[in-house]
Amino acid sequence: MSKSAVYISNFKVLYNIIFEIKNFFNFDIFEFQSEKSILDEQKKRESNSFIIITKDKFSSKTINNKQVIIIEGLPLNLISLVETINSNLLMQQFNFQSNIIIKNYKLDLNSRQISNQNKKLKLTEREIQIVLFLKKQKKPININTLQKEVWGYVEDLETHTVETHIYRLRKKIKNNFDDQNFIKSDKKGYFIQ
């Protein structure tokens, strides 16, 4: 997931101020001229949380109203604006983490649960890391790659540890959801389709 982003439209002074102090924030800052350009940029960056700051109404139907801050009153209290941006980005991040769709399952990182219909299953942090890593991949992933990317490659970690985690996760999914195909494997490695 890319860094959160704040887009500012038709407000050059505000953009210049925030751009000057951008190193203090946990988000990227961009200036844009049209609604189309903001939508194109947002798709390109694949940012899940972003805020649009504008003096104008934003008419796009694909943008949630909670992601748009319309500034009407001046003078502007910069500290209040930054607090509003941060609280909105945190709320968006929380909502995104509560609703990650993988196949016909919903993964909630906040509660560390995976659910399907009315059934829920608690996952460990490592199991979540495995699922998220496999979900992002376009091809099967071998044990060595999983060991390096999910475990941060520990030289003395045996590949048996990785296999055991995958086995236990598959068993939990099978027992709880009766799904033997959540994590598949072939001679090239493990994958989620």
C-alpha cells in the first residue's frame, strides 16, 4: 500500500505552505487542477487513503464525501486543518483495514479475523502476513521467498517452519470454512487465486 496522499486544488498558498513543511507529515502532498487529474493520479498511486482539499465543490461520484475537505472560511487555522487531515486519514486507514477482500472472504486487520458469510476465524499476526503476501503475488511463491519476505529471512530458520505455518493455516481455514482451496500449492509454490 502506498503512502496516504493529500491533494490540494485551486489553493496555491495553502499548497506552498504545506509543501514547505511536508517532512513533518505522514502523507504525500500534491497539487491538481481538475477532478479528472486527481482521479487519474489516485488510481496510478493505488493509495487507499487520501484527502482532497479544495475551495470548490467536488462533483465526482467516485469520491467519498469524507475524503473531501472544502475550505470556505478564511483565515485558515493551519493546525486545525492538519488535525482534520490526520483524523480523516486515520479513519480511512482503519476502514480500509477492516474490509480487505480476498476471494470470497473479508479480512479485518483491526480485529485479526477472516470471515465468510456468518463464520469468523481469528488469525495470528504471522498468518495475516502470509495471507496478505500471497494475495499480492501474481504467481506461486516458493518456501525460500516466503521465508525471506514474510519472516525477514532468518538464516537459522528452517524451511520446515514455513511449511508448518502454511499447513496450520490451511487446516484452520478448512476446519472453519470447509475450504481446501484457500491457499493452493503446486510444484512452483503456494498461491491464493
